[in-house]
Amino acid sequence: MSNRPNIVLFLTDDHGAWANGCYGNGEVRTPTLDALAALGARFLNAYSPTPVCSPARANLLSGKTASQVGIHDWLEEEQPAIGERDWLGETRTLFDYLSAAGYHCGLSGKWHLGQSHLPPRGADYHFGLPGWQGSHNGPYTYARNGEMVELDGNKSQFITDHAIEFLDTVPADQPFFLNIGYIATHSPYRQQEHDPRQTAKYMNCPFDEIPPWQAHPWVKNEGGGNELSDEDLLDRYIGYYASVTETDDNIARVIGALNARGKWENTIIIYTSDHGCAIGHKGFFGKGNSTRPLNMYEVSLRVPLIIAGAGVKAQVVEHYVDHCDSFHTVCALAGVDLPDGEIYAGESYAPMLRGAPMPWDNTRYGEYGDLRMIRDERWKLVWRYPAGPHDLFDLAADPDEQVNVYAAHPDVAGRYKARLDAFYAERDVAALSGLRVKELPSHNFKEAWRDGEREARGLQLY
């Protein structure tokens, strides 16, 4: 790639990898993403380091762990003390690096890292969702380049409208970086919350791709308890699938706008989600914070990752990658040299996009507050500080994570715990560590543990 490419990063909210045609779902309609996957690289094993929104976004935008950045749970930005603070502080993001490298940078959609009413540092254009992101349709006050704008209608449409508007602000002699953040696949899931033109497509869907509902023993659903009727389940399934197709339709609009402006040939499209999402899978709705204790299940962590465009070879990639790797990859594609001596997580997989072989370690790491995880092709260890319960899954024999074999394999647990500790020994800032969440007001464990589990485990998180 002799010329620096334009980069469009779609960072959707709560879109599980399983809910895509190109990942094997024969019921959900994702023709645009399927076409991109056929044109470019589809990653079979892409993960979020954190199974909840704000820290996952910080992972991707900074290339650092939550314990290096200090954001450990979703930020409740409707609270002024949280929403008006820049939680990234001095942590540099892709916007900082690419702007300094000469890119024209824009954000349209979700930010969720504090100060969502203001353009992120390094952004030349901003259309955002200040405070609580609200429902998927209806009146809402958006932030557009520092001013408040009230619009009434579909959020995905407005986010796309302004992403396209950004394209017309790019100087002819500059490459651009555009981050588009849709929220359609986030709860509320119920079909009445979504566009009836989309929900109509799924009224007769059998939803055979979703496993039969049986409440998880640790369930804490988004918008419901463990007793859900068949009608309630169907309502959620229809709404979620409709939201996926709505997102897909709007991605098509962005691609059409790139083509119409002659920008497609030198643009790389990256599509991913902040984290995974269960829609009844494993007996809950949502992600890592939808159980108590919190979880690191595959369905909460696994994300779609589709990369297509300039110089990207059509292929299926089996290597295990995560958001921190994607940070390094975007920097490599943009020709950004990261500062010497700075400690990051992950590494660039840019050579893979060209089809070049490269050595790769499939070990993945993750954290969610006082919970940390290490996994590879065979084993996954989930360690809950300070006293458990801990999980060990043999992913080769038990890919659905049904049987916790922690007690049966203390030697395996010990080896993986040592590797987990070594990784975070280099990527944990003491004052910002997830193991000290009681001192971090950004953390929403106050809500998560209000019903007594906090005291039952002896943790004082607030």
C-alpha cells in the first residue's frame, strides 16, 4: 500500500459474531457484511478484551488494557459527574495518532468514554450521543461539532447521514479516518423499539439459530428476569435481528457514498463490535454484566471482525485477535509509528490482511473489574479476585463452556494463572487497576452488586 489508505472503522454496540450470515447464521439478513466478508478478510476468532462497552472501546482506541486506562465498566454518562469528565485523560487514542499523522478525523455515533457532547481530541468532525443514548427511534438531542441539535427519527439513519456529511468535509489532499458507532443492536431489544420495516422481515422467522431458552443460574437479564414467556422471547429475537439488518442497511449507505465520491478504491473498511452479545444464549440477554458473578463467556467476548478494501486479500483468518491488535493494525495501515517505551497490549496483524504469513500467539487476555481471563485454543481460565469462584473450561472438549473443570485440573489452572499474572504485571497501572475498583468512581459495580452479592463475596467495591 504505497499511498496511505482512508480508514472507516465501524464500531457497533452489542453485535455478536454469531448474528451474521457470513459467520454461519442462515436466518439473519446481513447482505452488506456478507459481501464485505467475501471481498476481504473475515476473522473467525476475534475477541473483545472486556465484555462491556466503555472499557472495550478504550481497548480498541488506545491499544491498552482497562487497568492501564482506568475505565472498568460502562460509564453512566447521564450522571453529570461521569458524563462531563474525560475518562481517557492523557491516554492517546487513534484520533490523536492519526490526526498527528495528517489524517482528517471524524466520529459519527457512539463514543461512551466521557464528554460525548464534545468532539474527541484529534477529531475534525463530530456527531455524537451525549448523556444516555436513549431509544433507537424518536426525538433526541445530538451533539454536532460542539452544538446541540434535536432530531426526531431513527438513530442509525442520523448517524449515517452525518458520516456521509463528514466525507464532504475531507480536504482533497488528505487521507481520512472515520469512526462510525451504531447503537441499534444494544438493548432495548423489543420489536416495538425498532423500525417496523425491519421487524416485518422476521415475523415468520423460526429463530432456529438461537438455542432453546433455559435461564442461567447466575442470570441478570437486560430488561427481564429469569422467567420469560415464549412471547417475550420472540419479541426480543425479532427486535435484535431487525437491529442487525438495520445496521447492515446503513453500512451499505456509507459504502455507496464512498463509491459516489470516488473514495472506495483507496479505503479500508473495518467492521467490528465493542463486545459480543447473548440473545438468550447460555440463558441470559446481554454480555459480561448480565450474570452475577460477571462472566467471560465466549458469547460475551466474541465479535465480528471483517476487513475489506484497498490491498486486503479475500481470505478467512483463523488466528485469535482482539481489539488491542486492531489498534496496532490501524496504526500500521496509517503509517503511524507509536512512541518508544510506551507499553501496549496486542500487536499488528496488518501483514495477515495482505495474505502474508507471520508468527502469531493465539493467547488472549481480558479483564472486567476484579475479574481476569486468559485463554488459548485449549483452555480458558477465569479468575475472580480475591476469592473466586474461578472457572476453567476445556474449550477443545467443551466449546459451549458447560462444565467448569477448575477443581479437576489444579495444575492447568496454576500454569495459566502464572501466565495471566505475568501479562498484567506489565500492563497494570497501580492507581488505575481493576483490582482496586472500589477506588474508581467510573465503575458501575455499585449498580451491579447492589443486590447483595458484593457482601456475600466479601468485596467492598464502593
